[in-house]
Amino acid sequence: MEIMPGGLTNKNFRAVTEDGTQIAIRLAGQGTANYINRPGEKHNAGEIAGLGIAPEIYYYDPKTGSQIVEYIDAPTMHPVDFQTRDEVLVKAGAVMRRYHDSGLEFKTSFDPVAKIDEYKAILDEHSYGKRYEGWERMVEALECIRAAYAKQPPRRVPCHNDALAENFMLQGEQMRVIDWEYGGMNDGYYDIACVCVENPLDARCEDVFFRAYCGGEPSEEAKARLLINKFLVTSHWSTWSLVQICYGKDADFYWEYGRTRAVQACSFLDDPSFSRSLTLLGG
């Protein structure tokens, strides 16, 4: 058995069974079942596995989220792959569009605004009062988005919601996507925004990726939804990082991780087209 790299909250291992089958083992992080719907993850990941996108599940513990799955013997993508290889951008956009348009119904939903509310409640339960610079601006913008979505709800599709480069694996000509623990029905543009923000993509790479997803020139509404969701992605993970501190994780690491996300979130608020984008969404 060998330790696999990556993962902020879980420990991952590769092992080989007696018949030579390679498997991947995930030991779920302590406390993760408090904010991740593990039975929902099992269902959702199984549905996506049926499309040949996610790994096949061999064993799953719904109480903890620990699991044994198919080991994908293929290169793990990294931000540099998205930043330098158009093939990766195009295949990632195409596979994302495939599962968004699959018609599958996940048993869970992922509402980033509601998720942030959930995290804030955890912070209150732990009497954790530290917040990042710009927090008040972020909260105000989240309320505006909440109101806009109430008037004009986004189309909800099966989403990964944690589409880091390292969750993509290029197996020959096929792009596989792993680690569906945050999966749920959500606005598909949240997934797109995650790819753009986390890599991060420059304007040209973002255009290649977004066009591959849209099948051509994105509409003005699509561009607006992408910008709003870039803000939601960064706001979500900045708040999530504070929850990790509450659960006893490395405070220095997670504070800095969340602080950089908060800075990114405020940079999207400073985008001249943010207000116009909010108006297009119904705000």
C-alpha cells in the first residue's frame, strides 16, 4: 500500500489486491460527516460512475465517507495542465457538459449560499469570531445573490462542486473526474467557475475552456453567471476554511488558505461588470 498525494481533508492510499486489481482507498477526514452528506455522495458518485466518468465504487461506509474505489491508472491533472494544454481545457469542458446534461438526478443539492449559511452556523456553535478582511462586503453580496436567485432560479444540474485540477485524470482520450464528496444539484456555472478560479486560468485559457463547454460563443447571461459563480466559489471556500480551524485542523494553514480566497472574492466584487451581471440574473 502506498500513500497518494493530494487532499486537504482526507487520506488516500493505493493498494493492490491478491488478484492484482489496483484499488484506491480513502479514509475520510475527522468531522467531515458533519457537513458532507455521505449517503448522498455514495448515490451521486455511483450515478456518475455509471457514465464511465467517476471511478466504480467497491465499498462505501455511509457513516464516515471512507471508501474503496476503482484505481484510475492515468495522469492526474494539475493547474499547469489547464494553463498550458488546450487539449485538457477542451476535454474538461466537454466532460463537464456531459454530466451537466446527463439528466441524472442527484439525491443532494449544493446551494453555495445555503452552504455558507451552514458554515456560519458551525462557526457560531464553536464561538469562533475571527473573519477575513472584506467579510461584510462578501455577506452583503451574498444577500443580493440570494435575492436574485429567488426571483430567477438558475437551472440546477448534477455538479461536482469541487472541480480542482487534481480531480481530473486524463485516461487516454477520456477525461475522468474523481472525488464527488461535494456533488449535488447546482447551477452548472459553479463547476465552470471552480475550474477558472482554482487553476487559475488567464483570459485566453478561460475562453478556450468556456467555449468548449458552451459549444461556441458564450451568451451574455452565461458570462454573467460565470462571474457571479467565481465569487460564490471563493466565498464558499474562504468560509469553509474557518470551519476546518473549528475542527482542530492546522490553523495557520487554513487561515491563509481562506484569506487568499477572501481576497479573490473581493476582487470579483470589484469587477466593473459585477453589478450588471447581478442585474442579468434578476438582482
